[in-house]
Amino acid sequence: MVSYLVSLVIFTALYAIFSLGLNLQWGFTGLINFGHVAFMTVGAYATVLLSTQGVPLILAALIGAALAAFWVCSLVFQPCDCEKTILRS
């Protein structure tokens, strides 16, 4: 029973933080952006796939978070040719 209550509090806190992010974007600015939903989904999907293969849940969650962070960094920090374009003009 105690482990159920702990997991309930953790999930409630997780979704509260997630909804605060949505409230900041959508509520205050009027910007409809669900990009962060994709990153949360990637981390959750990787965590579930790893935990069903026998990886301990804590380790699977850390790997899922690292995978989502790597995916974000690979999308955000793509090399661009902006400097070459600016220097040519």
C-alpha cells in the first residue's frame, strides 16, 4: 500500500510539472506548442521498452531520460551554414 501511495505522489508531481509547462506556454503566451510532449513520449517509451526487457526501473528511467536529452540536443544543436551564408552576402 505504501509503494502504491509513493508512486501515486510521484506521478501526480510529474504531471503537475508537465501541466505547469503547458500553462506557461499556452495559458500565458497563447502559444500552442506540443513539442515537449514528443520529448516526454520518447523518454517514456524508451523507459517502458527497457523495463519490459528486464532492466531495473531506475536504470531504465535514467537511460530513457538520457535518450530524450540526446534527441533534444541532436535536434536543437544541428550544425547550420548560417555563417557561410552571411559571409557570402
